[in-house]
Amino acid sequence: MKIKSLVIIILEILILINLVYAYPFYYDVLLNYDNEDIDIDFVNIIFLDKEIEKNSGEYVMKVLDDNEKTLSEDKFDVFNIVDYDEIDETGRIVGGGVEEFENLTFEVYIPYNEKAKEIVIYDEGDNEIARKDISMYSKTDVMEDFKEKDLGKRESDKGIVSFGDKPFNYFWIILIVLIIVLVVLIIYFLRKKGNEI
């Protein structure tokens, strides 16, 4: 009974790890709209439990790398026009209309990329209207800091080896080997217990 519980717990952990990697991280970009002008107020990285679908719209947001290469892009619109209903005390609709906001703040999500340097917004005429440096969220900046401080040599002593531009960690190999050994032991003990009965 304990072995079955252990197998179930291991399977649940593996499924949860898989779910974490299944959904991506996103840049949460807070935008200010002020009389047709848009600027990027704040950028944060968030984890969403669902994928964001591609949008259509008048504006284009691009994530660029150091060489101005587009890593990802998405379109969006500014929804500053709202339809509203006026309701009386009895709950009946007695009027309504359309209201247009000149100032508002809203969020746009775009997939995270570890090589990103900037987020740039273009209008429908492909004119740049806003730009924000996001290199502080980039993994390449962290690696450059390590190289500058000569910590890369010490990192290799901790089991990290570089293949090209991606670090490789022995932790994952050890984890996989341990899981395989654990599964083999569980199967062995289940078969041994089945033979004793």
C-alpha cells in the first residue's frame, strides 16, 4: 500500500512539473493612453495558467533583441469607447449611450523571451510611438555579469557546463537517473511481493 502511495505521489509531482513548463511566462505591459498618445508605464513578468491568444488591432507591440530582431509581436487596440445602460430603481433600462475616455490605463500581455532587450509599440502606419528597455529581465544580462566578474569558472565547478550559449545543468540528469532507479525499484518490489502471495 505504501508503494502505491509513493508511485501516485511521484506521478503527481511529475505532472505538476510538466504543467509549470506547459504554460509560458509573459510580459505584463501597463500602458497609459492619453488623447491618442500611448506610453509604456511599467513592465513586469508574470506566469499565466493559460496561453494568450493572438489579438488583432491598430497597434503592434514587438519584443526586440540586441540586434533589433523581432522575437515576438502582437497586435492590440485601445478600447476607450464604452456602451452603457442607465437603469432605474426597478431594474428597467431607461436610457444609455456611448462614452469615450480620453485617459485610461490598460494591460497588454506578450510572451516572455530571455533574449529580449526592448519592447516597442508601433501605430498602424508603422511609426514608433513608445519604447521601453526590458533588458533587466533578460537572462543574457545575468550571464554577462557572471562573465565580467569571472564567476563563470566557479559555476563550472558547480556542475554547469556551457554548450553554445545555453548553460547545461547536471541536476536534470541526476534527477532523471534517480527517477528511473526509483521506478525500477518499485517495479522490482511489486513483482517480488506478487511472487510471495
